[in-house]
Amino acid sequence: GFRHYVVNSCEFNSSKLNDIEYTESYYYNKLEYIRFSSSVGKYVGYTEHGIKNAERWNNGPEVITSRGEKERYCFRNVGVFTESALTKS
């Protein structure tokens, strides 16, 4: 069978918003075909299908939603992630 999945991640060095990077990567059969990165601010395609979707998503509401995820998802949860890591180390 075929497998499609999405990986969202927050990478951070501190709890400051500008030290956080949010990424959203789409995979099909272990091959990443499109990615949103908050440091780039738009979707980038890596395959023919990904490039077509990136162009469409960058001109639609998807890119606006993804730009807000850094603050909505990452920034709001950095304290939870940090506290959890520090108490278990």
C-alpha cells in the first residue's frame, strides 16, 4: 500500500518567538514532497506534485494559516515542552 503522512515540528533554543521555527512537512511513501517553514514563510515543493501544490497553497488561505501556527502552536507550548524535558533529565 501507499502511505501519506504529515509531520509538524517546533525547533527552539529559547522561549522567544524569534528563536522558534515551525515546520510542516508532507510525505508520500517516505519521500518529502512539500514543506512549510516559518523561517521561509511559504511552502516549498520538492517534487513535481509538491511544486504544483506549493504554488496553489502559497496563493490561498493555507499559507496564512500555516504562518500563524508558529505563534498558535509552538509559542504557546514551548513552556510545556521545556518544563517536561527539564523535569525528566
